[in-house]
Amino acid sequence: MDISNCTALVTGANRGLGREFSLELLKRGARVYGGARNPDSVDVDGVVPLAVDITDPASVTAAMEAAGDVTLLINNAGIAADVNLLTGDLEGAHREMATNYFGTLAMVRAFAPVIERNGGGGILNVLSVLSWVSYPDLSGYCASKSAAWSMTNAVRVPLAERGVVVTALHVGLMDTDMAAGLDGPKSSPADVASRALDAVAAGDYEVLADDVSRSVRAGLVEGVTALYPQLATGAR
């Protein structure tokens, strides 16, 4: 895909990785809509602010009608409620699923026909290494990202037949507000945005943006105890 000749919509463009996607797209010559629930919070010069709440069907429809020239959709908007599925308040888990899974799906359903009408293009779904491995205190978020990964796989083939390449971005911790309270090595969101757009330009279906993602991805073929070694010695 020729990024320099595309019109992109980035959800969650007002901060973090979404803001870096907007900057990198502009640098590469793209026209950019910056989606956010509050469009006044989108502060990147050259980006066209666009009101969109991905959990609100009417808002998604309005965004689709306002941005009818889109050829690249970057589904970056997401939330983390830090819910433990066994002990936490499931209201937060419902919100995570409503945003990270159903909201992303709503955007795919709305904009895939737009991209097809405009001659084809791409969709990039921002997932996570936590699509593949889960931690108890983040397990609501992990479940929502796993659902989004499955959905991404489900739409790939039918959308490819319509000229829309669907790419999944898997990444561990990044130096953003969402990960501010978590310990561990953190990738630069600017670097992640650049790598992801390189993959979109190349027509790749998957981006493993850091060593953590590559390691966990490799562990999937080795079975459950490779991902959760404590189970290898645990009581049965």
C-alpha cells in the first residue's frame, strides 16, 4: 500500500500510540483524520479532528459519513480497566470488551465498504502481546484483546477478496499513559508506529513490534506450559 497516497483514519489519535501514528502518517505524506471522543483533544497540526466514540453505533456511522475518502483505518482506540476476571468488578471487563472488541469490530464493519469503494487499502488493528498470554490482574483486558485477535483473523480472507488487507499489530509495553504504572522494558510508541506502517506498506498481515511479542508468539507452538511455566510444576 502506498502510504503517501492514502487517506487514513486513526482512532484514539489524541495521545500515546495514536498520536504517533498521526505524526508518522503525516511525515509519509498521508492525509489524516484523527478520531477521538473529544475532537478538540487532537492537537497534531495537519490532522483533521473527527469525533468518534467507537462504542456508540450512531457516532461510528457519523464518522463513516464524514470520512468517506478513507483508504487506511487504524483501529488504535482501546481501554484497560485492570480487571481480574476471578475477583474483580466485571463492569470493567464489560467496558473492555465493548471497546477493544466490539468497538473495533464496529469500525471494521463501517469502514471496510468505504475502503473497498475507494479502490482498496488496509486496516491495521492494534492488538497486544496480551492477545496471546494472560496475567490475572489484567485478564479482562487480555480476554478483550484475544477476542479482537480472533476477529481480526476472521475478517482477513473475506476482506482480502475485496481489496482490503488486514494487519494485526502485537506489542508489549510501550511508553504511554496506559502503561505508566507497569514495570518492565517499554518500547517507544514512535518506533512502534513506524514499524507498523512499514508493515502496512509492505502488505504484511502481522507485526511483531518487540522482542516480547516475538518470544511469546514463538511460545504458542510449544504448548500451555511454555507460556505458563508455573503449570508444569503445579498440583493437578
